[in-house]
Amino acid sequence: MRWAALLAIAAPLCAQTARQLEFFEKQIRPILATKCYGCHGPQANPVRAHLRLDSREGIRKGGDTGPAIVPGDSSASLLLKAVSYTGLDLRMPPTGKLSDAEIAALKQWIDMGAPDPRTNASAVSAPRALDLERGKRHWAFKPIAKPAARPELPASEPAPKRVWLRRVTYDLTGLPPTRAEIAAYLADNSPDADRRVVDRLLASPHYGERWARHWLDLVRFAETNGHEFDNDKLDAWQYRDYVIRAFNEDVPYNQFVREHIAGDLLPSKRLSRDGAFWESPIGTGFYWFGEVLNSAVDSVKSRTDQVDNQIDVMGKTFLGLTVACARCHDHKFDPIPTMDYYSLAGYLHSTSMQEAVIDSPQRARDIAAALAKVSRANHERQPDFPLRPNDVLFASFDNRVPDGWTVQGVPDAAGALEFTGSYTSPKFTMPKLWVHVRLRGTKTEKGLKERAPLRVTVVADDHKSEHFYPSGEGWEWITLRMTKEIGRICYFEIVDRDRSGYIQVDRIVFSDDEKPPEGLLFGNDDHRDYLPMQPSVPPSTFAMIAMDEAPADTRIHIRGSHKNLGDIAPRRFLRVIAGEEQTPIPPGTSGRLALAEWMAGEQNPLTARVMVNRIWAHHFGKGIVPTTDNFGMTGDRPTNPELLDWLAARFIESGWSVKALHREIVLSPAYRAAKFPVRRLEAEAIRDALLAVSGSLDATLYGPSITPHISKYQDGRGKPKSGPLDGANRRSIYIQVRRNFLTPMFLAFDYPLPVSTTGARGASTVPSQALMMLNNEFVLLCAERWAKRLEAELPDENARVQRMFEEAFARPADEWEVREVAAFARQRGWKEAAHTLFNSAEFLYVQ
């Protein structure tokens, strides 16, 4: 078996961390805390059998009878034997056997390797009755208290200039420093040399790319739905580009949060710098990045699961709280009652997603003017056609938008309706088996159905059918069979996705006949006589954004079941933060605007603390609060609470400037220290460094994603046509994230599965990583490119080795290294020498 086949198998195995830890938090921790900590936790007196089950070390070390578990082998694990009551002398818990579901969960957890984030013994012994007032005394819910003076960390010898430069350049841009940057910094002996480096890095467009990728981990960004067909999420890349721009432009973080929660509703929306489109609504796209079932058997459950994932991501990302643990019951540890969970769910059940045109007013006027020219150029007398006796004319678009239709985009009312954007019909009961839609548009090339320029969507109760069409230049009928929709409440959505043209719609007719109505007079070729050359129409900007839909409060789902409903939960923010008395949500609105203000308001101490901690963690490898996504009772306490609050207060005082916070941290003596955590580069930074060092990196910003390279060893449903091996030399953030076809190289280096929030990636050291660097075709290609470039630029082999060390390690080679690498290259070739340096720890790690 070839190495590539082994890697295709091994890479996914080392990349299950996110999903497995999510399983632990939702399934295993509650069992241990509620059923085991009483005798085997921190407050047990005495600790029975000297067995502690409240930490990873304790459960693996075991007690008097040996290790409690054997990771990967539930059949050999004493814990499972005890809870299964299979023996007479070992039955735990003694108060009664666990349920079959709980035992099955423990067995599954052990067999998957017993993933466990509990590096320290928990201070929480067991769940207790929910008490909001007592909960407010938890450190995370207290107001931010800025110390009078900046807390000082222990002094340390500063790192050499080259070490600090490589550290800060990778941290802020995700790329290695260039030789010119190294030389300029070494030559600058002024007191402000470090500050000038930091200002340059923060002004680089690569800064936004680097920190946007960190953010995408939090919102489980993916560009496909997963499950059976892995269908594309339309325009997902627009959200990615929005995040990059936001970091580069240093959008205040509180504004950034508001845009995520309710960017479509903000009274003062933010425009793009070129004035072409609205930025703020794009932020709401984060709601949409969860997995989506293709054809859910129970659509109501599917929707509640989707909302649960949205609450989980929203709670962890912005608040550092495991709010979703309150779906089935009051949170076992944090002051979050089930009522509050369903209060938040009400906001999201009152919200849907739409593919919308987000053109600015000026852009819309430009498009309208161009459409008017098209209309005048193409105006022709539309032939009338008779309807058959059983046909029903649903909509005629002559010179107007039909009553009740909602417009998103730019229409022109001369003749049949011309538009860019989308039109949504009022709701109606589908009366016939067949629907005929008469339309035309500018000529486009055929492609993947999800990228076709025209989409006609029929939404019927809990069923949605989408029909994609390439548009041609002539009038044509498209016919839809409404087998599942007939007799049900439906509405039409007609979307023009062609960024360089327009669509014309003339008639929508219901019929019992599969054939369209008579009277379509133009043949395939006749339309050319009626279509002069098209004037240019400026392209519209599309994005998936949130919209209010059927706003209403949600009932509590007893034990999480949508089939067992309880009291109504009025929409409001978490009471442990906002209190009992909150302003009621205005009728007819989702209330997300009020939610955004609570999330981003200074009265909420979590928003600033959580973000400050995330940035600190990315710079130092570990947060001041080690559990970056959990500031609750089961999370770790801050190792330096004064420093955390000082930074949070400074963050707010700076106008929520993320760049100012970076400056504060990377210019500090603590970050400048020689003694510093050694960290491995993330998967994307490794790939980007390979491109940069080899001289291949394409620094183009933004735009549609590059289809990932798909090897012959990757298979499954929804498999796309493979993209180029080198990803068109673009940075890794621009490689499409396909749930069912994640890049094996990324998975080998702990790329998170896009399931839920991942604030801290794993940093495993496993054989598949070395195998990937040794055998991956992309790595070999970069080594070959690097070698050829250096051979062409530098005829002297010693100079060539020095250049390699400068570019790869940001330092010169010593005499021994020059001699040995040159000798190796003479024997094995410069490609192998380059490949060897790529495989070195010094290339893959940052000091």
C-alpha cells in the first residue's frame, strides 16, 4: 500500500478532536459530575478507593484497583464494568445503575480514545440547584475591574531579534519574514524598531487573512452542508472575505459582534470601503455554517437541532459559555435555566436565511440605469398566448411587480420584468401538479447547478425544492413538477445569480398539463433578431444574510423534545447578565437587534474578557483562562485575573480596537521574552510557509474559493471535480472548506472539524504528520520549486545554503550546517535538500 493511502486513512483519525471533545462535554462530563463526583470528586471525604474521576489524569491513573479506563478498549475498562453491573463485587454508582443510554455513551467515549479536556481537577464537585444570585458571584459574571496599575509579569531575558521577528511575523500574518524584512529590522537600532515592525505587520493585508482564519474556527466555517450530498453553501466565501476585511480595517469588536447578531437590522449599516455594497448584513451569515440534512425525516427536529447548534456557537464564541447544555434541563453547573435557553432560541426561530443582493444605494442606482438601457435596447412587443381551460395564471409581470411580491435587488418595469436580485411571492396553496415559468436572460456558460445563474425555489411548509438553470438569450418555458408541493402552502423565490447580467420573467402559470401553454412564438434562433448587443450591466453583490421571519416566542421543549412542549419562553438575554427586568421585544420583530446590544454592550463583562483571552491564547499558546470556550463553572479560572481585567478594560477604552490589543501584547516584555512556549505552526500556516519559501505564493486577496485538490484515495458522495494540487498558489484561507472532503494535509495537523466552536486547536504529534511532510505531493512540489529557484539565482552552493536558512528559519546557517547541507545536496540533489529542511522541526515550529 502506498504512503498516500495510509495518509488518507490516518489523517482523519487524528482530526476528530473537536467532535470528540464536544461529545465529552455534552454526554460524558454530566454523567461523571452527577453520578460519580460525590464519591470520587474534590469534595469527597474520603475519596473512595483513592479514585479521582474529575480530571483526565485521575481517571487514567485510577485508584486501588488500577486504571479506571483503557482508552480505546471499553471491554478492558473497569469503569464500564462497574457501571454495567456485570459483577457482584463492583457496581457503581452504588445508589443505582446508570441508564442504558448513559452506559452506551460511556462505552462510545472510551472506544473513541476517551478524549478529555480536563487538564486540572475540577473545583465543581456536583451539580447544584440553580441559583441566579449565587451564580452572579462567579468571577466571569462580575463587572470588569481594571487594576490601578498594569499587572507586571516576571521579568525575563529578551529573545534575540531574529527570534522575536519570526515569532511576531508568524503570529500576526501567518507567513515567514522575508530576507528584506529581516535585514531592515536588524539594521534598525532605534528604540522604536519593534513598534515599527508591529505597525507594518498590522497594516499588511496578510494580517486580516491570518486572524480571519482564527475567527473561522469559532463559527465552524464551512462552504458545504455535509451529510449525503455535501451541497454547496452559496456565496459562503463572501463571509470569509467580510471577516478578512473587518480585521484589516480594525472594525471595533463590539460593532463586529453587533453585525454578527443583527447586521441586517442595524440602523446605521457599514458600507464597504469602495461604497459598492453593505458590509454589516454579511456578518449574520455565521448562523448558516452548520451542517444541513439533505432531506430530513423530521423537519421540525432538524430545525431545532440547527437552532441548538446556533446557540452553542453563539454562546461559546461571544460569551465563552456552554449555553446549549441547557437545552434539555437547567444547566447543571452554570446559572443558565432552560427558560433562558429557549428565550435565546426564540430569536433564532424568528430568523431565517436568504440569499440577498447587498448593493449600496449608489450601486443600485447604477444598476437600475444600466437595466433601463437594456430594456430600451431589447424592448419588443410580447406575443399574447391563450391559456387552456384548466390553466391558472398566477402572476403576470407586464410593466410591474405583481402585488404581494417582495423585491431584493434592482427591477426595471419596462415590458416583462427585468431584474438583478431576487423576487419572493406571497404564500399560496399549490393548486396544480405543473408550474410553467416563462423567462429569459443574458447568455451564460453551463456549470455546476448550485452556480447556475437562475434558481427557482418552491418552499412548501417543511419541504423545499430548488431548481437551477443556466439562462440563455431567448425566451423559454421552464416546467416544474410539484409532486410533494401540491395542496400545500407554498411560495416562489426567483433568484438571478448572474453577476454580469440580468433575468427577465414574463409569466407563471399553473397547469394540469406537462406541456407549457401555446403561443411561444420564438424558436431557438428567432430571438437573435430581437436582441441587439447588450449594454454592460454592473454586477450585483450577493450574500447569505439573516432576515426576520414569523417572529414569535418559543415554548420550552421538555427534555429537549419538540413533541413535548411546555411554557412559553419570552425572548430575552441571559438573566444572570441582564437581570429579570428586560425591555419586551417590539411586536413583529425577531428581537435580534436588542440581543445584539446586550451581547456587545459594556454591561456584559464576558464579551471583552472572552475576546481578550482568545487573542492572548493565540500569542502565547494558552489563554489566561485556559478553557477559551468555557468561562463557566466547569471551565478553568484565570491564572492572572488582574491581568485579564486590565487587558479587557484597555480593550474597551481603545474603542474595542483589536489591533491596539495586539500592540499591547506583542510589545510587552512577556511576549519579547527568550523563554517562550514553543508552538507548532497550524496546518494552514505550514502550507502557506511552503508556498512563501518556495517563491510560489499568490498574494491575491478575496474572491471565490479554490476547489481543493481531491486525490484518488478520497471518495464519497458529493465528490467535486478536483482543484489544482497547489491550490492555484493561493493562501490556505482561500481553499474551499468542503465538509466531506477536508484536505488530508490539514487534517493531519489538527485542522478542526467544522462542527462547533473551536477556540483552541489540538497540537498533536503523531506519525501521520511526518509521513505527510515526507510523501505529500504538494510538499514535494514546493521543494522542487524552491530548489529550482535557488539554483537559478545562486550558482555558489554555500550561498545557496545560506539563502535557504534565511528563508526557512530567518537565521544564517553556521559553518557545520553549510558544509553538511551542501554535501547532502551534491549527493542527493537540491530538491532533496529543500525537502529535508521543510521536514525539520525548526521549519514547523516557532520559538
